[in-house]
Amino acid sequence: MKSLKAFKLTIFVMALIVAASVISAQAAPKQKNIILATTTSTQDTGLLDVLIPIFEKKTGYFVKTIAVGSGQAMAMGQKGEADVLLVHSPDAEKKFIADGFGVNRRLVMHNDFIIVGPASDPAKIKGTKSSAGALKLIANADALFASRGDNSGTHAKEKTLWKKAEINPVGQKWYQETGLGMGLTLNVAAEKKGYTLADRGTYLAMKKNLSLDILVEGDAALLNIYHVIEVNVDKWPKVNVAGAKAFADFMVSKNTQNIIKTFGIDKFGAPLFFSDAAKKVEDLGK
């Protein structure tokens, strides 16, 4: 009798294990790897170091992050070399969507751009209200300006400001294109005692190691907006569409938005980004 009960108990336990395995298999993603193409600012600030482990633990996906400029990130999307994008180049993003390469572009967060430079401020731009006006002063003074020159969102913003200033700096001795990400370009500007355009988040994350001050800020033209975009599976059937959607949903979820809006406060006394899911772009910065 005891052996029969033991046998039945063993069968019951085995059945529970099998059922649990089936449920686990059903819950686990079929394609576990996700390629995220994103900007260097999300990497350099440390934001992704906080968010990605939470996402991976919650969903079972594994994220391969490729931090490049927004332009390069979208180029990867155009070639089907990424599943999801986190970028900050609005005009290029709209074209990316219009050309059918991406879907479900959703607002995630924003911070702002700033113009930084040496405390000596040879071009005397400190306190200038217009960012384009500050660039004119830099050009007139032949003061060194370090540009990322990498087709990133930051570079796109910079080119817009030069155009507004009615100046073409390319080829000028004082204008140096680094071809590097934001963190490295800040280092170049600091080493050469030059100016550069930076996103506030990366600057604050690196400030203690830089001899650069914020000289121009607050201009509405300096708003820096981030969207998450899923690469279109109709263009690239091998895209991990479920994983891309899971990541995009995660970025705009309430819990993630709460993390974003407090990220950086403990170290810098202010957040590096402002959470914006469900907001309208026209209401940002007000």
C-alpha cells in the first residue's frame, strides 16, 4: 500500500514538473536576442545600465546594445540590422517612418542640449540667449569648436543651429569634426579648450572629469527628444518583432518612466532625463 502511495506521489510530482516546464516554455520568448541600436548618450549616461537588466529579468530577452549616433542607428534599421531603435533625431525619425522602415514611433523622454566650453570663454558666449547667436560669436572669434561630425542626433541639431546662424563651418581651421560619440567629443573639447554642443545628461554624467562649463542653455531650439521605434517586420521578416515590441512597451511603461524621471538625482541633484510617455511633443519644455 505504501509503495502504491509513493508511486502515485511520484507520478503527481512528475506531472507538476512537466506542467511547469510547458508553462515556462510557453512564457519564454522564442527568439531571445534583441538588437537595440541607440544613441551614445543613453549609454554614456549609464541609463541603459540600469534599465536593460530590469527588462531582461522581467521578460527573458537578452539585449545586445549598439551605441552609435542616431543616424547610424537608423541606418542599421534600414538594413534590418537592428530590431528596435532608441534615438533623438526627430526629422530623420519621421523620414525613417515615412519610408516604411519603422513602426510605432513613441515618445519616451527628453532633456536638452547645451553649449559648453572653457571657463576662459574666449568667444564671450556665456549667457547668450540664442544658441545660433553663440555659434556666430564662436565663428567670429575663430575659437575651436569640436563637432561630433557623425550624423548623430546631436550632430543633426548642431547643423540646424549653424544653418540658423547662416554659417557653414565645415572646412574652417577652428572647426574640428571628431567622428566620435558624445563622451569622447566632450573629452576632445576639454583637452583642446574648445567649445562643443552636448546633451545635458552626458555632460552631467562626465562633468567631474571635464574642465568645461555650461555657457549657453535654455534656448527652446536646444530641446532634445528621444523616441523608441520598432523596425518594420514587413521590410525585414527576420526582425525580432515580438522582442522589439516588448522593449518598446517596457520603455513607455509606468515603472520604467518612474525610473527615468529620477535617474541621476542621487548623483547630480537633478534628473538627467524627463519622462514623457503619453505626452505631446509640443508640450515639452514648458
